[in-house]
Amino acid sequence: MPDEPIYPTSPPPAPSAPPPPLSLQNRSWHSEEAPPPSSAPALMPSIFAAPSAPASPVFMDKGRALRPVTSGPFLTSPPSLFDRTPMEIWTDHLTELEQWAKANQRDARHDAVAFWALKIPAIVASASAGICAQYHLTNFSLIAAAIASFCVIVDGIQPRGMLRNIHLRAYHDIRFLTSHMMTQLRSSEERPENAVRKIIRDSEPERKRIAAYIRDAESALKSSGKV
């Protein structure tokens, strides 16, 4: 019996890898989540490599990958006074003077109201008492005279509004100082930044003089209890 031909046979199939655990079969990796850790050994960094850029601040978002922060309050530095232009400094200086002038004008109005708050009722009550006495209205005359006496006594013991003229004078002096500074800037032939610095320095003695007489007047009246 002749020999049958021998055909080459394929090698047996390799055993398949075991299926992943059930805890990982239903889990999908998203682009925002951290990838699974790699088992490859980390390469040794070279000491001759170029230095890398500093890392940006990061934050953790409950299981998601760390993402860099590109904006926020921690990455912005506060503006510095030395970074401002001369015109910005000039505008700020004039704004401060304007606010100071308005504050003195407001105090002058309040002092005027406080000055007449008891004097006007005393004048009206005194006139009313005389008229009531002329028409034999004794009760009304007594009440009006008592009101007038009370207002005069209180105003004499604790006078108010004594700084009205001081605050009004300061208001006009500050406005005059601001106008003088603007005139100097318009008529200056120097460079704007040099002119601004020079005008602000030259106006400082006048500003101190105004602040000094306001302080002296308020201190004198407060020490005597007449404010």
C-alpha cells in the first residue's frame, strides 16, 4: 500500500488572554479622566536638557484629570502706583482735590443748618409770645416764651455750626488751587510728565496750609465742646 502524502499541519492556536475583571469591563476612559498608569519604567532626565517652563497652577475636579489654570485672581498682580502714566497721576490728584472740596462744601451746609436749627425757633417763639400777650392769650404766650427760652439756653450751652465759615473758606481755597494748577499745566512749555510732577510738588505747600487751618479750627472747637 503506497504511503499517503503528509501535509503540513498548522500549529495549535495560542491560548487567549483572560477577560478583564468585571469592575473594568463597564468602565470607559474619557478624555477628561486620567489615563491608566503605565508600567513602563520612567526615563532618566538628562542634566543637559533645556529647562522646562514653569508649570501652571492646577486644580482637582473630583476624579478628573488635573487641568492647568490659565486665568484667575491668583495670576494677576495688583496695579502699582509706579506703573501709572503722568496723566493718570494728574487725574487722580485733581480728583482727590475735587472730593476734598465737595466734602468741605457739604460740611459748610451742615454747619449752616445746625447754626440756625435753634435760632430760628427761638426768634419765631419770641415774636409769637409778644403777639399773644398783646391779644391777651396768656396760655399761648407762656408756651411760646418757654420754647424761646429753651432754644436760647440750649444754643448758648452747646452752640453748633461754628465751623461753617472755615469749611466754606476751605472749599473756595481748594477750588482756587485746582484752577491754578490747571492754568500752570496749560501754560507750561515743558514735557507733560515733567510739568505734572513740578506742578504737584509746587502745590503741596498750599494744600498743607489749607489742611492746617481746618485742623486747627476743628481742634480748637472740639476741645471747648462747641462743635
